[in-house]
Amino acid sequence: MRIFHIHSSGVTELPELPAQAPAQGFLWIAVARPAFQARLLEIQSALQNLVGLQLVDLHVSDLLNAQLPSHYDYTSQYDLLVFRRLATASAGIDAEDASQATPPRKPTGPLVLRRLDTSPVGFAVFDHVLLTVHPSDCTVREAYASKLLATAPGAPAEQREGRANPIPGSRLPASPADLMLRVVNLMVDGYLDLRRELTRQLDHWQTELLRPRARHVNWSSLLDARLSLHQLDEICEDQRSAVQDWIDALETWAQPDTPTGQRELDLLKVRSRDVLEHIERVVHHVRRLEQSTETAVQMHFSVQGNRTNDIMRTLTALTAVFLPLNLIAGIFGMNFEFIPLIHKADGFWWAMGAMASIALALVLLFWRKRYLARTGHA
């Protein structure tokens, strides 16, 4: 468990849960899911001291559920957002995941497809406290915590990112909701980075599928890719629905009385729409990849069908060339005593010459009509 006190003058990491709410700023309590389950009573008691209420039992179950899809819920005192993020390549199954009745399908195939495994991150947004429940190996939490500490005005100069900011604390989150949206945006950026790798992998498969002489197509990997894209599409749809519900809830918030509060609310709406736009970009790209994959499969079968047609057309043309030759050979092979040219010394050569002339004429005719030509493939 990591606890941060975020205020206008900086960020402080606390060693343990405070007994009361801070005079200014807000708290970020980031806890792993196994630790949240083990220290649930302690966390509930701390929330009671900090904000005067506890999490609803159903929301506690949602935060502990490792198979829950992205969704949004709320009470009159706090908001709850569950958002699925990409799991790391080296991530194992958490202890709480093993207790699920139906374990998730283990991704196979190329490494890029194995990265499509996801796990939920829960956000409980109070007025002055943000409680986040992460998987055991959440790199997003560690990355943003490091970024948050480096961005703080009190951080060493060599750790601060970018150029100096003349307004102290302006880069820090202004509220728990603002911090939640920043972490969610960091998760969505992981999906945006993944789409480049998916594009390269699918482009490689499309090139292999469209080769006319492709014999050994890795259909199992292609099937895994299609299933993974469908899964990613469903994940992104759930994410979009959850963020859209959050944006709708923002519209119902009471209008602040001060210009500063109004500006913070406007910034929340702008950041929420930005997160939604990023998710929609991922959805659009995933659907385009799905269509591209389906098109590549159809084009592969079309190329194979054209190749089969070329072979059958060539065989048909060759058969047509030999049909009149077989007819001539059959006529002169009849068991009759009187047949023209049968008793002449040069009759064999006349028959062979006629057969060669007919064959050559048919070959030229078929070649001119491109019956014997091979169809070019792009």
C-alpha cells in the first residue's frame, strides 16, 4: 500500500494511513488487490475517519473481483469506476484470480497477442480521498507515482520532467477525480501503443496470406489474432461506456460558486472528453484491424481460387489440343481394310504432319486468347 498526500505545495508519501483528513489537498491511497482484501477492515476504518463513511459492500465486492469488466457506479457520497488495463508480459495470476470459477483464456501465438491480457483497476473517488485498487504488479501505479513525485515542486531538479514551471503545483492533480482521470488516461495510452504492434503483426500476416504460392499459412495464430481483436473491441466498448457514464454524472454535479471551482469542473469535463476520445480512437483502430484481417482472409481465398482457375484453364486448353489428335489416331486405328493413306508409304508422315499442324494451330489460338497465359497476382 502506498499513500500520497497531494496539495498545492507538493506531494508527500506517508508511511501509514493518517488518523484524520489533511487540512489542505487530498489523499491518494493506492493498494494492491490482495492487500485490500487482507486489510479491508483497516481501510474501511480509515475511510470512516477521513471522509465519515465507508465503502458499500457491493462496491467492495466489485473492487475484489478480478474478472469484472469496466463500468461506472455511484452513491450520493462517492463515485466508483472500474477500468481494465493491459497486464504486463511477465504478470502472473494473482492469488485472488485463482479463486475465480472460470479462469481467463491463456493467450497464445505471438508476444503481441499475449499482451492483450487485461486486469481491472478500481477507483473510489471521494471529495478528499482517492482509493485505487490495483493488481499486484501494477506498473501503471508505480509509473504514475514516480511521475507524480518527480513533478512535485519539492522534487530535485534532475528528477523533474520538462522545463521549469513558473506556477507552483500547476502540474499536480487538483482533485481526486482529476488524479483518477490522469491514471485512466495513462492506461488508455497503453492501448494506443499496442495498436502499432498489432498493425505491424497483421501487416506481416496479410503479406503472407496474399502470396499466390503461400502453402503454410499459420491459421492458428491468425485465429488467435481475430479472437484477441474481438476481445479488445469488447474491452474498449466497456471502457467507453464507463467513461461516458462518468461524463454524464459530471453534468449532474452542482455548479461551484467560485471561479476557481468552476474552472476545475470545466477542466474535469475537458479531461474526461479527452479520455473518451482516446478510447474511441482505439475502438476505431481495432475495428479497422478486424475489417483488414477479414479482408485479407477473403483475398487469400480469392487468390487461391484464381490460382485454381488458372490451373484448370491450362489443363482444359491442353485437353482441347489433344482431342483432335486423339480423333485422328482413333480413325486410323480402326480395323478396316480400306482406309485412305493406310497403304501409302508416306501416309504416316502425312498423318503426323496434320496432327502437328492442328496442335500448333490450337496452341497459337489458345495462347492468343490467353487461355495458356498465367494470371498476374499483386
